[in-house]
Amino acid sequence: MKELVLSESADKFIKRLSKLSEKKQMNLTTSHPWDEPYNEKAWLKRKENLSIYGTKYYDLATEEELIRLAKYETGGWWAAFITFENLVTEYYMKLINHQALAQFPTVVEYMHHFCKEEIVHSMVFRKAMEHFKIEPAEVSEFIKDFYQDNASMEEFPLKAIYLTIIIEWFAENNAMLDLQNDFVSPLACAVAIEHNKEETRHIAWGKRMVSELCHQVPGFMQEAREFTPGFLRGLVDTIFGNIDILEKVNFSNPAFQDIEEFFETVLFSENKKRIDKEIMTPIFEFFVEIGIYHPDYRAYWEESRFDYIIDDILEKQKVATV
């Protein structure tokens, strides 16, 4: 493989991210209102973003069950974050120790900040789950197997960087959509907002790395065009299709006992399509911009039920250029 090259502007951009990380750091004890009294009736998610909103199941659930569903769906993401960010930190520190990124000292410097921030994030999520007395749902194997399947120490790890960033970007869009609402717990909102401040830098770093190197790493673009839509479909359905959460909520109405019909309804609802579109549009715009989305690979997006989002982006681009 030819020697990879980061542009001078990219190098300066990553240096700025490091300076921002040095200047603005999340503090485990002071960045969040941990003195908020525990309230078992606190909402931890917007009602409109509950998995069952807009379906017959929403009207069949009691208020207490809806609150529990919000609690465990948000807690499910917090638990997934803990698992994922621990994996990210472990893997990135291995890259640094094995000097896999030695050709880019500016990147290595930023990755030290990245890893430190991920460690603190995991501690915050764990503390939030303890505060709200959330027994974690089982984290999907889809998340746990991520690095085992995709992290390599034998070549430049652009695929792992790419997947890390799109997972973090998706999760941030999801969290900010879920939690910013007047009736949601101020502590839960603060967990999302403070996390977003640092993850915004992580995402900016990853986007720059991918856009600079995607055409330099042999085979990356073709592989990304093929696996990205299916990978993201599995990701966006992770919490909505979690049977462990359903069992923890313990809905009283007998209609919830038909598990197959329940998940068929929830995963293919119009509200789910709306949520997917709001979360994924900024990410897909990036894919269109750098060529991850390519018309020759459209069938992958159709099979993953994302074609309506792509079509909307392409139509807006047409209008903008007229």
C-alpha cells in the first residue's frame, strides 16, 4: 500500500481538536446535576420517540408502563455506550501502542484525548444508570461483536475508524432527538448534552479522516458501499427490537404477548421511518458527498429500507442546483 497522506489543512484541523479537548473537558463530578432527586416517574425520553409511539400499542400501555419503556430504552443506549466506548478505548490504545498510526503524530495526539474522553463518558453513563436505578438490558451482540469482526492490527485501520464514527454519529443524533424536551429529566438531558459536546469533536475528526483517506486505502470504498446500508439497518433497529427491554417493562395488556406481531408493527411503523430519517439524514448527506452512496450500489440501500432518505437528499440537491 502506498504511503498515506493527510493534507496540511487536515493536520491543522486535528491540532485544533486537540487544543479544544485540552481546554474543554467533561468532569465526572461537576458537569451534571447529580443532586437531582431520584424520581421513579421521571421521563428519560420524549414520548414521540418511544418505540411504540404511533402504533396501537401506545394506546394499550398505561402511563407507568410508558415511563418504564422510556427508562429502559434510554438505559439500553447508555448500557450500549458503556460497552462500545470501552471497546473503542481498548482498540485505539492498542493502535497507539502498536504504532499503527505513527506516520500521523497529530492523529496520535488527538487519539489520546479521544480515549480519555471515552473513559469518562463510560463512567458518566454508569453513574446515570445507578442514579435512575436502571438494571441494564442485555447489550446486543451486534454491538459487542463489532471490533472482533472489524478491527485489524495488520493494516491501516480506516474501516474501524469509519465504523466507530458512524456509530457515534448515529448515537449522538438519536440521543439529542430523544432527550431534548421540556418534560424529560434535566439530568438525563445533561448527560446527552455534555456527551454531545465531546462526541461532536470525535465525529468531526472521524469525518475528516475518512474523507481524506477513503480513496487512498485500497478497497475501502467498494467495501464501505456494500456493507454500510445493512450495518446501519442493524444499528437503528437495535433498541426497537430488544426483547429484553420488552420483558423488563412487563406490559399488562395481553396484546403485547404476541412478540412477532409486536416487533413487526414497531419496526415497520411510520413513526420508526420518521425517527430513522431524522437521525440518519445528516450522516447520509456525508455519504453522498464523499461517494459512499453510489448509484451502482443503490440496491443495498433499497434492501436496507433507506432508499426514501437517500431519494430525499438527492432531490434536495437537484433543487439546490437549479
